[in-house]
Amino acid sequence: QVQLVESGGGLVQPGGSLRLSCAASGILITFYNMGWYRQAPGKQRELVATTLIGGTTNYADSVKGRFTISRDNAKNTMYLQMNSLKPEDTAVYYCHGKLATRDYWGQGTQVNVSS
């Protein structure tokens, strides 16, 4: 059974930092293109960042320079370091893994940025 389990969300003040983790089981993420998505209340789910098999990373313009995506294939875990957080970063953050037609999502972790 494949599971992607996010952790690390919570409440943080504007300007603060959080580090999200996505622990995978049932798959080896070294073979998968991985990414973080988020969905704010009343909005569509949007791409935040991706880390591809070859090492390329991509970011949404709204998070460039503030967020860093990474993966530790030995730990089968992906991360999202989020710095300089803004209220508009408030959302449920989802982990995603894709290999050809195999497509997996985590259950999400809530991030709230508020003073």
C-alpha cells in the first residue's frame, strides 16, 4: 500500500519559517517526480514546487526565493523549507508523487500564517 504522509504544518507568524516533510512508503521516491501543492479555502489546488528525478527543481513565482524543495532518497522523504512566510501562504499543503500513470497524493498538512 502506497502512503505519502505529510508533517510539519502549524501556526506561524508572518516572516516565520516552517519545514514540511513528506514520508513515503510503498514506493521509492528516487524513481518518482515529486512535488508540493497547496489549496487555500475557496481556491483551486495550485503547484508550489517540484523536484524531478534528474534533480531539476521548479517553483511557483509566488514562492521563488522563499521556499526550497529537496528530497532525501535514502530516507525516502521529501521536504519543503518555507521561509519569510506570508498570510497568503495559508493553505493545506499536499505531497504528490508521479511516475508514468502512477499518481499518489498525501492527506495534507495545514499551514496557517497569522499574527
